Amino acid sequence: MAEYAVEVSDALKRFKETVALDHVTVRFEAGKIHGIVGRNGSGKTVFFKCICGFMQLTSGSIMVDGRPVKPGTAQEIGIIIEEPGFIGSLSGYKNLKLLASIRRKISNREIREALERVGLDPNLKKQVSKYSMGMRHRLGIAQAIMEKPKLLILDEPMNGLDKQGVVEIRQLLKELNREGATIILSSHYAEDIDVLCDTVYEMEAGVLTRIA
Amino acid sequence: MNNLKAILLCALVNFRKWRVNPRIYTLAAATAGFLSWHSAGLSQLSAATGIAVTPWVFPNLLTTTAMIAVFACFIMLFFCDAPFADRHTPFLIIRTGRRNWVIGQLVYIVLAAFTYTVFFLIISVAVLIPNVKWDTDWGKILKTISANPGIGNNYGINLTVFVHPLIVGMFSPIEATIISFGLFWLTSAFIGILILCGNIITGRAGGLVMAGVFLCISFFTEYLGPLTLNGYWIRCLSPINWCAMCCLDWTGRGEWAPPSYAVFSLLVSIFLMSIVSIMVFCKKDINVQKRR
């Protein structure tokens, strides 16, 4: 495994007149939890989308696990970016089973374990269209962790969760980190950053600055 | 092999989303309603004469410009949100890669167009029940209408189905149905892929606008054809018309596009637009629609 899970070099992302990422250079050490704080519209989500290959940088480069990010190819990253979406007519378990069938790295048992870890019942037959927002977010987290990726990109993972849910997910993220996952997350809650993160960055108007 | 499985999965996922997509139900209801209205005259004529109509109505449904326009609008409704990216899409793309995902959307359009064509064919027969009777020939009703389009007036019936004498004279019902099925499917896929390609390139509903432009062209070629200099060449630029057998030149008179030209043009256009779609999609930012 590379020393740095993600290396961003002079990343610039421009949308016509707006600069969303302003020459960002940062290296996220593997095996740690990194937090990014910032106001709405500061560029956090754009940053995550560029790391995942969903957006192309205007200039600069991003390496994940020592390899350049190529938009055409699949990546071994677990993600939650913006509100998670699923096939509404299927149950949570069937949704995850469908996604797991792409890489075919995990068994049904591991899918069920992922659901249990986020506090969802794997036997629940309820369609996702009838899930509460909190349940959808938990399912989103289960989707991100089920294949045990080495890198997790989580954009505001605590959104929609109740107090107990936040505590449970924080605990889960710590466990995943102990198991070797590198986690890069953003949050509006200072407590998430304080409790979880080894390093903390602030994104302001596309400029990323380390603050802790 | 893994790529092929990923592509098929990306295509089939869209079918799974049909159950919670109100647009699919709207389209199905609108199609059934339209065919019920369109074929009402046939049923009434059959009841009035006491002669059952044969099930070979499909090749004769889209024989006027207005009906072709209705068909095009249905297909545009079907594929208007191509490339069908929603909040579920990032979870697929991170696992399959962009290339496989967008190829999956192209495969979906072809399969969905086929499914809709089958649906259209089945409903075109179903709406004639109980006045339909199986026969391998065109039957008296359809042959009479082809020879005398105003026959409905004798019974006070407004017939909207126009049976082209060329189709009835040159082809058996089964031949005409198979050819019409192929043309309907191919044109539907063309419209769908045009919308997908245009929407990907413009990042908005540019594809839908392009389809609308072709719809306008198809609406006016019937009238513009005779007015253009040096023949009916403008009809060779109107792919939407090629969904109907009566808008192709089967006899070599030169008033419509030849069938081989139409099929070849549709296939080449579909292929080229698919290549462009894949190339552009792999380089553009992914825009996800806020849809359940």
C-alpha cells in the first residue's frame, strides 16, 4: 500500500467564472482519518467528486493509492457523496446485493454483516422507497463499507442520523480505521471532527488549509 | 467478460427502476389510450358490418404525419431524461467505471425500445377485442379500407386508420408486421440515442431539443417534399418518418427514401452517436438528477 492514500497536486477546478478548487495541494496519509470542514459551497463536495473521478480537474492531478485517477475506469473506493440513492422497489439487502454483484468480492453473509454494522436489519423486506432519511443514510454507509475498501470518501456521513445513530456510526468509522481503512470525511459537526479525525482541514472558497 | 456483465447490469438496473417511475405508467396509459382511440373506428366498422378485423393493424397505424408525430412524442417522453443518471448512479459508476455504465445506458435504450415496440404491437391488437379474429390474410375490413378509405362514412364512422394499398398489395400481413416492427424499433432506438447523445454533449436537455427538431422536420416533409427543388431529397433527412412503411420507397418512384438507405442511415447514426456519447461522457463531469 502507498504511504499516501490520496495525493492531490495543484488541483484547479473551474466552472466558467467560478473557481471551485483553487490550486489545492495535499497528501492524505494512509491508515488515518482525515476531516474536512467548511461552509456550504466551499468546495468540499467538488473536491470529493474529483477524487472519485466524477469530475475532471481543469488542471493538476490526483493520485489514489499511487495511481492517477482516470474517469473512465472503476475505483476501489467506498463513497457517499450527496444524498444516497437506491432502487426504491427493492429492499436494502437486495440493493446491496445488486451492487455487490458487480465486483463480486463479497458473499451474502458479508452484505448482511455490513447492514448489521450500520444498525439495519438484513431481513427487513421493506422497500427502500419507504425508508426514513436516517435509514437511507445508514444504507448508504453500508453500501460504502461492505466491500471493505481501503479508502472511504464520506461527504457528511452523519446527515439524517439521530443522536444514537451518530454515536454508532462514529464507533463504526473508528473500527474500520483500526481495520486499515483510510477515511476522508466532511462534516458540519465539530464534534465529529474532534472525536474522529487524526488530521483536520478547512475548505474555504476552494482553498484547502490544514488546521489540526 | 466482466465488462459485459457490468454493462448488462447497468442496463437492467434501469428496468428495475420502472416500478417506481411514474413516467412509465403515464406512457403506458397514454399509449393504450391513443391506440384505443385510433383503432375505435376499426372496431366500430367491424361491429357495424358483422365482419371481424384481423390482427394485422400494426403496419397501418402510423400512416399519417400526425400519427407519426404522436409516436415520436411518446418515444421522446420515454427517453427524455437520458442518460438516466440519478442518485443511485454514483454507486454504480464507482464500481463499473464510466465507460461500462454509459454503454449500459445505450444497451438499455435498445432493449427498452424493443420492449415498447412489443407493447405497442400487443396493445394494437388488444384494443380490437372482441372484434378481432385470427387470420393469416389481411381480411375484408383492412382490404376494403385500403381500396376505399372513405368506407367509414357509409356507416357514420370516423376512421383514423388509413390502410396503405401499397402495403396490402406488396406484402403479406406477417411480412408487413415484421418489417414495421423492425422500423418502429430502429426509429425508437434512434430517437432515444439521439436524446442521450445530445443531453450528454450539452449537459442539459439538448438531445430532447434535437429530437424536437427532427419531429418538426418529419411533420413538414410531407408538405415540403413536393415543394423542394430537384425532388423529394428532404425526406431523406427525416429519420422519424422511417418508422412507417408507407414513408419508404418500395417501388422506386423516388418520392420517399429507399428502405435500404433508411435502415443503413439509422444504424450508422446510432453507431456514430453511441461512439460520441461514450467519448464525451468519459470526459465530462457527471451531473446527477434529483430523482427518487
